[in-house]
Amino acid sequence: MKFGFMELPRSMAETTELAKHADEAGYTWMGIADTPTVFQESYLHQMEALRNSRRLLVGPLATHVVVRHPLIVGNLLATLHETSGGRAIGAVATGNSAARGLGLRPATVDELGEAVAAIRGYWAGNGGAFDSRTFPGSTIPVTGISRRGCPLLVAADGPRVTALGGEVGDGVLYGGTMAPEVLARRVETGRISSGQHFWVGPGVSLAETVDAVLDDMGALLVAMANRAFRGDLTERGIPAARQHDVRLMWEHYDYGSHADNTRPRNTTVVSRELAEYLVRNFVVWGQVQEWAQRLDELERHGCDGVMFILGQGDQLRALRGITDRLRELGRL
């Protein structure tokens, strides 16, 4: 099993240190959040991470095609891939904070599928079409210029986008509940060929109690739930008793404080019961034996990699602790 992590791009200095540590420690993939309403520009931080590493794969987690046109996404990724000697990796999604944070709707599943085709068409020099609500009737022209494309994964929570990832992606990055029955369905539809990879993206904490986990990463955890709990809540594993709490979270969620545990306003929009559910189903946490059990479960379900989602106030300290834990487990 491979390991990566996603950071919130708050400062270039922090990104530089995270990239150096990850490269030396043996992580596979460093993802950088693409949430321009709150954090710094993801692609500039990706370039900085690539400049300060030698073997680490780096890319957006996840980029989107609501505010960014597929042409822009394709150009950015191809440029990063070429200048880094082939170390870029893309994860593209329908968009949550980048869309809803501006009062826009995320892309539809069909739009996301068309965007993936348009990006690959652009890389091949064949052009492509992208007809969406924010870019109606747009067309990428045929250029005849071949660009070096990178692996392109589809970031997914629900069944339809996961299935899309299985159909058109080089893999899937799954960010929903780790409840076994739901995870099994996602792996089945998200990895349908031997060349694809299935990554899971849980929150992460070394804390050993529910309250301590919430203190450590509460706002990020609520952000993950706000993204993942859309559509059919029962199919996504949400108990009937918690579904009203989820709808209240949607109603009161503040995208101006999205995901940032240094400004934990959104921790007040979830009930205690929902918060406990999130810790138990969306986070790798606890003592070393509990980490071992969770990672073994993910591997048995067919997950090829774990992308730990950071959200702590001190991300470098958090990553160093995760590294120590993975080494203790003989996994890094």
C-alpha cells in the first residue's frame, strides 16, 4: 500500500517543508487543496513542492472544472508534468468549495466526464468540446500540438462519480465513508481494469479519543462531510437518525471558513452525534493497533493507496507524527 497526504496551502514556507519531509520519508503523492476562496493558489504551491522534491508525485486535490476551464486544467497539469520530469498527477472532481463557495453549482457527472475527455483531447492536440453551465458551448481547437499528459484520477464520493472514474479515469480517489459495505461498492465500480488504482482519502489524527480528534482536525472533518454527504444519504452509509443533522449542516455551513481548523467556525454546525459518526467513519485515528487494524481493512478491500487529508493548524508537525506512526507499523 502506498501513502500520500493533502495539505491546505497556507504558506509557501510550509509547503516547502512538507515536500522536503515527504520526499525524504518515502511518501508517493503530495496533494494540494484547490480552494482559492480560502487558501493560496494550489498550482503555484504544486510548483514549489515539485521544486523541493526529487521523486514525489504532486498535484491538485482536487481540481475542478467549474471555475477552471478544462483547457486551463490541462495546460497547468501538462506544464507541471513536463517541468518536473514526469512527476505531476491530477485529481479532478465536480467541485465543492470552489463552486459552492462562490454560489455556483458543482459540475454534473456528465460535465465531468466531458471535461476529462476534453483535457485528454487537448493533450493529444485534437481539441475537444466542453458544454457546461459556466462554459456553455466552449470548444478547444485542434492544435496538432502534443503535450505530455499526466495520470488523471477522478475524485469521488458517491456511486455515479466513482463509476465515472472507473470508466474514464486512471484511477479513483475516494473521499467518502470507510463503512465496509459502502467502500466495497466503491472499489467494485471504481477500479474495473488492472491498470487503474483506487486511493482512499480519510482524515487522520494521532489522537486517541473522539474529543481529541475533533480538537485536532474538527473543521476539516466537517468540510469532508459537507462534500461527501450529498445525494442519497442512505446509499452513502448515513444512518437515518443522523440524516436530519446532515441537512442542518448543509444549511449552516460557511464556505468562508472552509476546512481550516485554525478558524473552526464550522465545527458548530454539526451535532455531537454527527461529529462522533464522522470520527469513527472518516478518520484513521487512535493507538497504533487501531491504525494497524484500519489500514489492514482498507488493504483487504482493495485500496492501493491512502491519501491522508491534513487539516491541523500545524500541518508539518502532523505529518511528522504520521510518518513516525507509519514507520512504527513498518508501512513506510
